[in-house]
Amino acid sequence: MPTIHPAPRACHDWHGGPPPKYQPRFSEADITQARAWACSQLLPHAEVQRARLVLLLDEQPDLSSPEAARRLGQSPSWVRKWRRRWTLEGFGLSDGNRPGQAVQFADWVRALVIAVACELPAERGLSLSRHFATSVWRVVSGEGVRISLRTVQRMLARDHLKPWRFRSWMHPRDSQFEFKTKRVLDLYEGMWEGQPLGPDDQVISADEKTSIQARRRRLEAPKPCRSGLIESDYQRRGALQYLVAWDVRRGLPWGRCEAKTGIAAFDRLVDQVMALEPYRSAPRVFWIVDNGSSHRGQQAAKRLRARYSNLILVHTPTHASWLNQVEIFFSILQRKVLTPAAAYELETLAARILGFEAVYRAEPCPFRWRFTRADFDRRLRELAA
């Protein structure tokens, strides 16, 4: 097992000399541990180097310290130190106890480090958008505190504080957020206004995937031992909009490609779906939509109800597209059809999208939606606590 990398050629031939003063002897257990540590990629490099020195000295006990140091890329004094320790104190690869007392910092120093890390750099006039360990260290050092960067890093790690990390967050802006969310979740569980849906009631989740570009570019298929290739440069050949109505209970997509979105395009999708069975004769057809301009508010609900008496438009809360199941279908489409993005013409792109939709309908599979009203109530209680 190669645990020691080949050493560079020596600048001169080695003529020997007196044997080293300290020649440690290792047991089988010591060698087994050294072999495991010598090829580890998780242990500190210093401990790995000590393990490699053990294996080297076990193979050549009389090897001089300068030659052993040359082979491992270390200094002769480092080899002599460990030879002496292993001979006098026994085998061990970890650092021993260091002399002296660890430097102790007052509580107010740690509090200052945490306080600086919990500020925005703009509050101190720094030309940074977020703090890093180095910027926190510079601010604390500027307050007259003698402290190392590594100590600042340890203090931040102790409190699991990473001031350079941010995540997006959005507060619900819909005054009826809870009511609308529970209403959609009830539909996914087969309930409406406290009553179970009938066997002939239908639930549709609809939305638009906008601005799907047709990009003319070179595309090469994968080969053995080589992934597929796609040219970075491309020529734009226009864009289309893909409108889809997803049948929640049966797992069927019904869609169409349009040149642009709007009320007229969405109404054509509704006409296309409502002309089919079982939607045409269903007692109720619930259409779950977001707050896009083509189907926003009560005006859109009244407009569609006037066209189809069995159609009930249900809006998700503002900024809650995660509630719309059709978004899951869009993610599948993006992975399997639209990536990599390459199509010579819009007609080719539209045919590919609608062809995938037809294949998906041939083997319908409803999504297993697991987030229920009970989960939503529990999450609200957690946030309020």
C-alpha cells in the first residue's frame, strides 16, 4: 500500500554514518494504526506525516534523520524530536500537552466579537455587504483588543455564527394568507368548506411557464467516458409561453403553447380543458391558480363562472406558488425537456413540449402531496412560539 510518496532524487549520494542515537521499536498494533492514519484524508496533515514516519522507520530503523526528513519533506529536527519521544515515552501520533497556560479572554471580548458579527457592515461605515471573520477581526482589533484571527474564528464557531451567510425570507403579505392556504390544502385532501368532495368533482391546478426560449446551438450526444457537449454561444429564435392545467386527482397535464400570456390565452386553455370529459359534465371543477394578471381577483372568477357554471376559481395566497401542484410538473418539464436549452425553431420546441405532455398523459401519476392542513397549523404554532 503506497503510504509514502517517492522522494525526489538526492543532490548527492548518501555515504552513511553512525546510526541514529534514538531508534524506536514499534509493535504490530502501532504499525496497524500508522497504516490507517498514513492514508487518511480526514486527519490533520501533521498526524498523517507522523504515521508515515513510523512506517518509514519501521522499514529502515537505521535510516538517518536527515534522509528521513528529505523523503517526507520535513526538517531533520522534526524527525529527531519524534524519534526521541517514541524511544523515551512510547508510541503516540497525537500532540502532547503543550507547556504554559492557554490565553484567557475576558467575557466582554467574546461579547464584542459576537456583537460585531451580528451587525451589518454599513452600520460601521465599512465597504462590505456582509461580515467575514477577517472583517470582524479587524473591527475588534481596531477597538484595541489584541486577538488573533484564529481566536475570532473559534468564537464564532462556538456560537454557530456565520455572518457571511444569508438566506432569503418573505413575510406573508396576503391578509387572507391562512384562509386561502387552508382552502387549497383542503382541496388536495379532497375537502371543500368542511365537506368531502364528490367522486365526480374535479380539481385543476393551472399556471403559465413563460418565456421559454428557442436557442439555436450545437449539441453533441454523450459518448463512453465523455458527457454530452453543448455550445455556450447560441442564436435566439424567439420564445413561447406554455400554459398547463394539471389534473390533481388523476395526474394528467393538459397544456398549450401560446405566443404570449394574457386573459385571452388563459381563456383558451380553460376552453380546451372544459370541453373534455369528465370536466364538461362534472358537478364542480375547482381551478387552483395564482395571482397572475390573466386570472387575478374576483373579476376573473366571475368572468369564468359566467362562461362555465360548474367552474370555481380558487386563488393561492400572494407569493405562495409552492401551493400550486402544477409547479412540480414544470420542474419535471424543465429537467427532462428544456435542459439543455437547444431548439432550432419555435415549432420544434413546441412539438417537443407537447410530445412530452402526451407521453406523460399515457402513464398518469398523481403527485403524493404530503403537506396537510394539520402540518400547516403546526407550522404556524411553531412560528408563533
